[in-house]
Amino acid sequence: MNVSRKLFWAMAAFIVVMSLTFMLITNAVVHGLLGELTPSPDQRQISALSRTLAEYYDRNGGSWSGIEKMAPGSLLDEVQDSGLILYDVNGRKLAIYGSAAEPMIRGLGEEYRIETNGRVVGSFRYYDPEISVISKVKLGISHGVGFLLIVCAVVFIGVALLAAYWIAKRLTSPLRQLIPAIDQVQRGRAGVQVPVTTKDEYGEVASAFNRMSLQLGRAEDARRNLVADVAHELRTPLSIMRGKMDMLQQQGEAIEPEHLLPLQDELIRLTRLVDDLHQLSLAEAGKLSFEFSRTDVRTLLEQTLERLLPRAQDAGIAMRLFSQAGSSTVIPVDSGRITQVFLNLLTNAIRHTPHGGSIQVILSEVHDAHGRPWLEIAVKDTGTGIAPEHLPNLFGRFYRADASRSRHSGGMGLGLSIAKEFVAAHQGTIDAESTAGAGTTFRVRLPYNREEQA
């Protein structure tokens, strides 16, 4: 049974139960009110009738035989159109008196017991026309109210069930639209979207599904691109190595050591590629170990700049470090991992900065919207810059803003991806801003105090 039917039957059961409860309560209240309208009969007349009938029973030796021939005398004559039906102790009709019809006496008369010597010997039902008027009113109201309650209940239940059916269909309509989309995602069509027609919880579910579907689509595209990029990265050095080895084999001569250097370079590239992929996958899965300790980031940057200074001097690039941090630059980091981040950023800056350019590394203290202090490390170059359309994908795997660069001259496109994961593991952020032809600035923000993860 689907959700729509479950919802309909739940509402239908509630409507029927509430309608029946209302009918029963209303009927009980009406009968209670009508009970207050019951008139009090003439007790003297009733006592006289009961006494007369009891005396007959005693005179006749404890028997009602012949009672049908006896009239209660003038007792009934005092009330016009009155009537009486006599019953024995077993409820069998013995006689009927008066001018009132028997059905009238049965329907509107009141029943009284006949006792003699403390023993019930019979009963009689007495009909008084004055009292019967009120009884007729009570009976008419009771029947009328009962009929109206039944008719109203049937109409109300019918209308309510139609409304419940419409409401159930209406409420489950977004779910019915969502199910085919879920089936499509299950069959591998990631990225499918459903219309968001409401702003309630159903709308939130539809929006969440759309976001999930887009993320699945992007993840699937990333997976396909990753497979293609890895295949390309492996194919290139393998092809070079195979060509070199074929050429050396065809020469049929002893292999000189210098001829093996290109093969060694390609093996180094393959090893670095595999190591970077392994490191990146561990970082993304949260399985890469980090050893945090309070470290002076300025000292790390000075050591990194000193390490890269010969390369920068060969390229004719000036590198400078500026510290604008008002307080200490000592924060909890994994010195090895964060040094790798700085190396990746500075290496990229050197690679894209022309001769005569400069690279500035600026340390400063910034605060977020909650007043929390962060240490910001900005790496600013005067290089070629990055076009705006490339900035959103800058930290993706194997992504290169300049597609014309070779893997030998431009790296493999994993450095920024690894840097992003390492910074995220430090609970920090990394972003880039750039203007084509005017240079690029990478900003790394690290917290002064890490929050312990549960």
C-alpha cells in the first residue's frame, strides 16, 4: 500500500470514528434533556387503580380469572380517552380497558406494578392523554434528531472522505514526482532534477535531492575525468620508456649510462604521480595521519623560501617575506604537511612568474564574522594570472588553467588538490584571486586554535 492510500485510510478512519462519537454524544445529550420533560402522573389515581386490581386478585383467591369482564369503574371515566392494559406476573395480557386504542396504550402509556402482601402479582400500562402529548413530543424529537444525525453523518463522512482523498493526493504529489527521478538516479542517470513546487518540507526534500543529484553527477564526471587523466598520465611516460627501450634493443650495442637517464626521469615521474594520487586519496578519505604541534609558521616559510631561492634566482624572480601579524605566528600545525602546501604554492608562483617578476609572502592576522582570529598566509605573484572561468576548478584533480603546457613544464595538476586537502585537515581555508596578466594571490587561513574532532 502506497503512502497516499495509507494517508487516506488513516484520515477516513479518524473521520468515521469522530462522526460516530459525535452522534453518540449528541444522542445521549438529547435523551438526557428529554428525560427532564417527563411529566408526573396523578399518583392518587394510579394508587387507586393498583389497589382496586389488587383487591380483585385477593377476592378471587389469588387469581386473575374473569378479570376481563370487570371494569375498574369510574376510575377511568375521570380521564377522557384514557386506557389501561392489564398483565399477569409473566407479562401475558389479561384485559384492556378504556377508549384508547391498544397501540396508543402500548406506545405512550406508563407501566406500573401491582403488589399485594409485599408480592408482585401483575402489572398494568396506563395511558393518560395529557401525559401522552409530552411523550409524543419526546418521541418525535428523539426520532427527528436521530434521523438528522444519521443523514448529517452520512453527508459529512462522504464530503470528508472526498476531501481526505484530495488532500492525500495533493500531499503525496511531490513524492510521486520524486520517485521516477530516484529510479533514474538508481539506473545511473546522475544529475536528474525534479521541480520544486512548494516551500514546505516537501520542497526542502526536493531541493536536497536536486543538490544530491548534482553532486552525484559532478562526482561521476570527476571519476570519469580522473580515470581518463590517470590513463593519460601513465600512458605518456610508459610510451616514452617503451620507445627508448625499443630503440636501445634495436641498436644491439652496450647501453651507456647516459642513455638510461631519460628512462630514470620517466620512472621518477611515474613514482611521483602514484605517490601524489595515493596521498590525495588518503587525505580525501580522512585516513592520512597528521601530527599537530605548535609551530612558528614564519620560521617554516623562511626555510621554504631559502630552499626555493636558488630556483627563483635562476628564473630572475625576487622573493620576499613580510610579517604583518600583530601577535605570535605560532599555531598548531603538522609542519611537514603545511610545508608541502607552501612548496606547492611557491613552486606554482615561480613557474608562472616571468623573468624580472616578484613573489611576496605576506603573514597577517585576520578575524572572521564571529571574531575568531586566523593566521593568513598570502602568496602573491606578478605572473600571467588566471582567467576567471578557471578559478572555480583550480583545486580539482589534474586541472590546469593553461591546457597548452606540457606535463613536464607544468606539473601534473595534483599540487593544489593536495594543498586544499591538507589545509582542510588543519580546519583552515584556501582560495585564490587573480586577474589575467596581472598576477595571482593564494590565501591560506589557519586557526590559532584547532577544534578537537569528536
